[in-house]
Amino acid sequence: MDEKGHLHAMTTSADIDRTDVDRSAIDRDALREKYRIEREKRLRPDGPDQYLEPTGRFASLADDPWVGPVDREPVTDEVTVALIGAGFAGLCTGAHLHEAGITDVRLVDGAGDVGGVWYWNRYPGAMCDTAAMVYLPLLEETGHMPSMKYVYGTEIFEHAQRIATTFDLYDNALFSTEVTDLRWDGDASRWVISTDRGDRFRARYVAMGTGPMTRPKLPGIPGLQDFAGHVFHTARWDYDYTGGDRAGAPMTGLADKRVGIIGTGATAVQCIPPLARDAGELFVFQRTPSSIDVRNNHPTDPDEFDDLEPGWQRRWLTNFATLQMAGFAEEDLVKDGWTDIAQRIRARVMERVAAGAELGPELFARAYEDSDDEKMEEIRARVDAVVDDPTTAQALKPWYRQLCKRPCFHDEYLQAYNVDTCHLVDTDGKGVERIDATGVRANGTHHELDCLILASGFEVHMSHTADYETTGRDGRTLSAYWADGMRTLHGMHVHGFPNLFIEGLSQGGRLISNITHNLDEAGREIAAVVAHALASGADEVEVTEEGEQSWMDLIDGNVRTLANADCTPGYYNTAVAPISDVVRRNAAGYPDGPVAFFAHIDEWRRQGDYEGLEFR
């Protein structure tokens, strides 16, 4: 560990290098059959409904363990723009509004500070799994150089605070404050915002960035409420019990404890290595293994960073998105696991074209399939190379396409299973049987535990979701208008809801691998529209019925997702529950992909007439 308590990567040169496989030795028919068998083990009729809302002893998951509410008087004033949500959606929008000269802006968030998911998630080992140079927004604007290729949650949270400080977004913010009602006053052309702190203030414009991952979810395992030991969710890490801190200091409170963790997704992959290091014994309950590619984290070179030319981050963002979506680019600026498969696909296409094949959808589909097979064989081979116990290694191998579940990148996770006190309890796709007062039963064996950690993630919503109702023009509610699925222009503008903007992934670019890119582009659009409305003297801006319908016709049927129904269950494909028309509509995106969408809305802004919107 370094002086800040961060874990150093437990790697060898063999771990860093690609674990090569013989392409010709891959039995692709056998691989498809293996994928099918493993998928069917995990199919459940309840799909995402297997997860539960926090109730009973877990109701406190809605509380803020980090900052208590500060006493203040209710606010009854008016602002130009209210930003509901102080994560990167609100921060990016606030920053771009500030750049446009609009400084009368208010952040509102139930958390005690900015940061969104990086405010709530303070578990040990938390870090981004997309390279910081493209994940952290507004690096040029704030002058920040990421310390590493992948930075820890502490640095991400500090960057969120940096954005808020740089653009004066703290000055008028309301933290520890939940919006309870959002209502349009047509006579005054203002939104009226009510909160749980007694506030009732007005805003000319409102942008909602409530995020796709807003609420911790609980596994629907019988007996969860009965466990008599200590239990908590990774989103509310209990350092009072474990000891240590979010910077990686040893969790001395676990030294004599038998600890269980349920889940092996992206969060668990990050917090299991420090748990394996510090717990007396650790039991990892696995239903489906994650795909663990090489991370190869390393410090950012200051000289190389200083040599970057102005505008570098947007070029990097476009390059990353292009390659991640299997497009062609002259170079790979990010050089990570997300872009690696795109480079492989390009190589396969070029091989086949050189051999006389004709460019077309079939060629690209075959190139993708072959490249994916090779990549996943390498990932499985790496498990064998790193994990000492053959039985454990076999259980840690992912049997699905790389993008069926969110890919993970880590140089300490697999190594954690070489620690004698770290035990993998693989359930062969079945999951934990039940929980009782003293522990967890899986595979017919009862494991006594002192502490149970739930790494069951967040509810992932592909459309706007909030705990308040939004009432627009003529008393129309957003929930009623969207009862059959979202209807928008660009995923942001909704007919019947003037001066309101939605920030998310749906019906736009849907770049799931780098969510902050979507949010930054949305912030640019919102700032441009608000600035135009103010400059033109318009009181209201609203998408027309025709503009909204035109967009819906364009994106109809273009469901953009990394996974599909043939994948193993996960949130990318709604746990393979039957996909309703509502889900399908909410999952729609720009037909030509995120790069084309970002270019489209950029040109839309540059033209200056904002086609589809009415200013009045």
C-alpha cells in the first residue's frame, strides 16, 4: 500500500500481457452449446422482479450515512434553472450553463454533496472501469489531470466537487433535500418545486438528472430479514463496523470475522480484494462469474498530458465511442479493454477483405463473432493462469459473450482467490438458497457468518425515474404521458412539458460503456437551448407534437443494447424478462449509434433554428 492506503496492483508481467490462444483450436459449435447450457441454468421467470425494495431493517438504505441535514429555513425564491440531481448530469449541465453566461442555477439533491453515485458509493476499492481520461468530464475546463488510467472513487468524488467549485455551483445549492413535487404554472411560465424541507420555489427551467442507478436493490432471498449478524449494502458501506476508510486503509474490524458477500458483479469485483486481504475468512457467493480482463492500471504521465492539444478530450471521447461501437478509427487513443475488441474486429474484416470477401453486414457480424470468441477464450485462459486452485478457476470462468454483462477490468480480483482465507461458493447459476439467523445456505451447505455484505447493485432505469410526480401543461403528469413508454425529442424534450429537460441514456446515444459522455452532451444541448430562449425573449420552449413524433418514428425499433435475449441474464437485457413494448421504446436509440447521435445534435445546435422546438 502507498502512503494514502491505496492497494498496489498485485500483478506480474504475465498477468499484464494478453493470454494468447490458438484461434484455430476454438470449437465454435461447442462454445455456442456451452453458452446455451450456462444461460438456461440462470433463466428465471421473475427476471428483474427477483430484487426487492429496501424495507424493514433495510429501510435505512434511503438515509444518508455520510452527512446529516443542516438546519435551514425553507426557500421560497426563484431561479433561472433548477437542476434536480447533483451527479455528473447536473454538474455537466450547470457547467455548460455557466459557460453560456447563465449563472442563476440551483442544484437540488437528497445527498449531502455533489457526486451522485460517487457520493453514495464509498466501498473499499471503488474506482471507474472506464479510463479516467474519458470517464471524468470537463477535464480541460477544470485543468485536472487524472492521477491514474483508472482512478479511485475518492478522486472521482473530488473531481465532482472540483466541477461544482470551478463553476460556482455550490453557491445556491440545496443538499440533503428531496424534491416531492414538480408542477408547471402556465400563467407564470414557471415550474414550482416543492421539497421535503418545506421549500416551495420557482424556476424558469428545470433539468432532471436523477440518474439511471438511483436506489440500492436487495436480493429476494428467503430469510434475508432474519440474519442476526451485521449486514449492510455496498452502497452504504459501514466503516464503523469494518474499520478502514474509502482510501483503502486496513479494515481491522474484520480481522476476526467470518464475512460473506453476495454478488460478483462490478462492485463486488472491486471490493473483494481488500475484503480478502482483511477479513478473518471471506465467503464469496457467486451465481454468475464476471468477465475479468486485464486492467493494467498505471500513473498518468504528466509530460504526455501537458502535450495534449486543446480540444483533446472531445477527440478522445469520439475516438473511444467510435471504437467501442466497432467503428473504424485511425488510432486507439484510450487503449483499453473496451476498445480492444473493436480493433480485433477491424483486423478480421481487413483479413477477409484481403482474401476477397465483400464488405457488408454479414462480414461484420462474422468478424464480431469470431473476435468475441477469441477474446473470451483469452479471458478464460487468464483465469487458469492466475488462479491456483483448478476447481476455483473453472468456476470463475465466464461462459457468455463479452458484452452480455458489463465487462470488468481488474488486476487483483482473480488473485484474491489465491488467499487461503478467501473461499468461492459457486452456486452453478442457482444463487443462494436461503438466509437464516446465523448465516447463508448454498449448495446444501450452511455457512456461518458474522457479517453479510450485499453487493446486489442498484435498480437500473433506462428512463427518467423519480420519487415525485411531474405535472406539466393542462395538468398532464409525466407518468401518465409515459404510461406506454417514453416519448421525447433527443431523449430530452417532452411535449406538454415546457422548459423541462430530461437527462439520461434513453432515446438518444445510449452509450452505456461511458455514461458521462451522454450526460455531457445533454448538458451542452440544454445550455444552448436555454441560452437561445433567453436571448430571443421567449418565455417558453417546448417540443412540438410533430417534432416529437418525427423523432419517435426515427428511433422506432432501434433498440440499442449491448446484450440480447440470447445472453446470460443481467441488467443489460433486463435479466431476460420478456421485453415489453414499454421497455423496448425506452431502450430505443439513434439508429446510427452514439457517435452519429452526438454529431447530429452538435450540428442541430450549430444550425441555430433548433428544429422540432417551439420558442414562444
